[in-house]
Amino acid sequence: MWALDVCRLYVCFLAVGVSPPAVPLIIIYTVGILISLLPLLPGSLGLREGILVGLFAVAGIGADYVMAASVVDRIASYFAPTIIGFLAALYYGRYIMAPGD
């Protein structure tokens, strides 16, 4: 699953016009996820993004690109499954609510 998450982040970087090196991307993403698991803030409010910006700065990628890729990643990882789940609930809800089954 983490491999797919890293691939998603890589595609998000490509979407904003940056091609990050693979090994630092894997290491930085893993560190960002592990630190965001600490219960410091509810929902890790910006903690993951701040860590990604700081660590990718060391790798030579500007903060504006990292933040843009992170926002695209958040949209892809939160809103897309929510929309797909909503559509699935509507689809399967019709069968549950259908009379005569």
C-alpha cells in the first residue's frame, strides 16, 4: 500500500512539473508518514506538509512545488475515495431500498 502511496505522490509531483529523485522521495515520504502518525495534532494538521517541505528542501525541491504536490495528493487521497464511496452508496442503496427483494 505504501508503494502505491509513493507512486501517487510521485504522480502529484509530475502534475506540478517536478520530477523528484526516487530514493529521496521514498525516504522523505516514509519519514513524513511516520511522524504524522504521532498524536501531536488532530489529523496531523499540516504536520506532514511541513515535514515534506523541510525535507524536500534538502533534496533541492522548492517549497512551492512541494506544497502544490501535497495539496494535489491530499485531494487525490481524501476527496476521490469519498466521491467514489458516495456514488457506490447511492448505487447499492437503491438495491437495499428496493421493495420486493
